[in-house]
Amino acid sequence: MSERGLLIIVSAPSGTGKTTICRKVLKACPRLEFSVSYTTRKPRPGEVDGRDYHFISEEEFKARIEKGEFVEWVVNYDNYYGTSGVDLEEKLKRGRDVMLDIEFRGAQAIKERYQDGVFVYILPPDLTELKNRLGKRGFESPMVIEKRFNQALEEIASIFWYDYVVFNDKLEEAVETLKAIYVAEKSRRSRLEHRIKEFLAREKERKLF
Amino acid sequence: MSERGLLIIVSAPSGTGKTTICRKVLKACPRLEFSVSYTTRKPRPGEVDGRDYHFISEEEFKARIEKGEFVEWVVNYDNYYGTSGVDLEEKLKRGRDVMLDIEFRGAQAIKERYQDGVFVYILPPDLTELKNRLGKRGFESPMVIEKRFNQALEEIASIFWYDYVVFNDKLEEAVETLKAIYVAEKSRRSRLEHRIKEFLAREKERKLF
């Protein structure tokens, strides 16, 4: 019997380097799979269907909502994004560990169904990059941008809801830390009860002489 | 202000390779210090005073008990062993992380004073080595050895009290796992509240334009 897989959820403000960190951790950990979200937005250059997202039509997305297939979904700038609970369950049941890249509200929805998920928030050295991105949209007044930045700051305050916080001051260290969180959580006694009981039963049975 | 250090407690059955694992982790983690116990037993060949143990007289040991200096102490085969709470507090206050090598009853005593300690149990691939050691004492009958082994098995059942379990099937993997537990625990949000608050306050103050 294979133990149920571990679910690790990663959130971060825009411009933190989350995608790079997650990819490097996934590459280093063969038992850990990335959970690919579904979206109705068009692929950007370099994005691969099935790797970065499952790109589907709005019609199909809505049909999947109807069927209750998404454990969480949101609409951002008229595009739908969602996590398939069916895909997730199938992986976890097979004993695969799954990494989910998601923002705070999505993470909260996941927590309701997966209390034993591991919730990690990544922070950049500072929010300069986030500020630049908010400014780059172009046409808005400084007041609008400032308002948006304050909203972003409020969302970052959700950090106190997470289990772990990784500071991405140095990329390689952040990668090592996220990997360590994954490895450590796999070694939690509460996740190893089955294996420990097997060990004890086996040693009890083995004859001493 | 430096944050308070982290306390990591490691237990294992005799013959697990705990000492080797701990030494390798300590070598790889410069911020982590080993807590050196006090004992009244004589140094064995190769043991260094102040590194393996603080070797003191029974008289001095008893005087330190009187002063309430030990956070835990035991008598084993007429020898006293104890952990100085004074040493421990001094290190943790300075923000140093401390590793403690101790058996179950000692770990329980530590937990009473250090609820936020991290408690790790290391298991060998099997208990052959432990059996051999119990047998090697020499003069006892198979029945006595068997009784002792069953006592040891009962003590191993305390494993369900620990936070983490590391299987020492391959030495290097066990070292990596113990290191990962240490690194992950340093990234627990609950241990980083101070640093996160500083980050948020700083970013709030910085002018956007």
C-alpha cells in the first residue's frame, strides 16, 4: 500500500521569482509533481499547454464548474483560472506529492478540503519589482497605482495565515529552503505512522536467537 | 535584536548511527551548536572534555543538582548525566540554535520547559545492531537479554511522541533529512513573526513615487 501523497501550496506576491524557485525544486525532487491549473486565457509566448496551464475554452471551463470539478477557481481580468480536484485526488491517491502555485484566496479554498496541506509563502527582498509591475500597466494615475499597491500590501498581510515563510534574498538559498520544507514535512511522524507501525511489528516478530 | 535560537532534540535507539548523523549536520550548519552534557562517568578513549561531555565529579554534579542547574538529569549504571539549563538558556538567548542528543525521558523533561523545541527520532534500518549490543555484555542468560530487548522495544514505542522520524537507511539521506528538518523549522512562520513585521513596516513606509 502506498501512503497518500503530500500537498504543498506556494503563494507569493507578483515578481518574487516564485515560478523559478518552484521549477528548480520540482526538478530536484522526482516524487514531487506540479499541479497544472486550467485557464481560459490565451497562452503567452513560451507557455506550453499541459505544462504551464491546461488551456481550455470558457465553455469547457463553465461545464467543469457545473460538474463541481474545481476545488477552487477565480476570475481575473475576464479570464478563468481553476484547480481540478479530480486531477489532484488522483495524484495524491497514487502517493504522488503535488505542488500547487496559487494565490491567497485559492489557498484558503484548498485548505478547507486539504487540512494537512503545507502552506508556504515566498517573499522577495523588497517590493520594488511589484511596484514596477503595478506602474507598468501604463495609463493609470499615481493615485490609482498607489491604491493598488496598498491593496497588494493588504494581501501580503495574509502571510500570517501560512505555515512557512521563505525569504527569496538569494535564489539558491530560497530553493534549498523550499526543498527542505518538502523533505521535512515528508518526515513528520504524523505522516509516517503506517511505516513506523510496520517497522515495530516486524522487529517484534523477528526472533532474538 | 536577534531572534531566540531554535532547540532541536534528537533521540534514537542504541546503534542507530545518531552520533555520526548529528556531527555531520552540525558541521554543515554553522549556526547550530551541540549541547554538551555533564557526566560523572570517566572519559572513554577518544572522548574530549567539553566536546563529548563535560566530565565532572559526582560531588560537583550533586552540587549542580542542588542549585537546580539541570533541566534534566538521570543516573545510568551509577553514572550521572545531565543537561545544563543555564548553558542552554544562554545559547538560545544569544540567538544560537542548539542540538541536544538525549533519550526519551530526558526529551520529555526538555519539552516541559521548551514547548517550541523540535523533537526528532532516528530509526535504524532494523534492530540487529541493538540486539548485538544487548547480547555483548556477556554474562546474562538469553532470557535476560530477551527481556532487555523487549524493554528497548517498549522505549522505541515512544517514537509516537516525537514530531519527526528519520529512517537511517542510507547515512547521507538521513543527514540530509535531519538538516532539512532544521532548515524548515527555521522557516516556520511562527518563528519569523518579528522579521515579517519588520518587512511589512519597511515596505509600508517606503514612498511609491
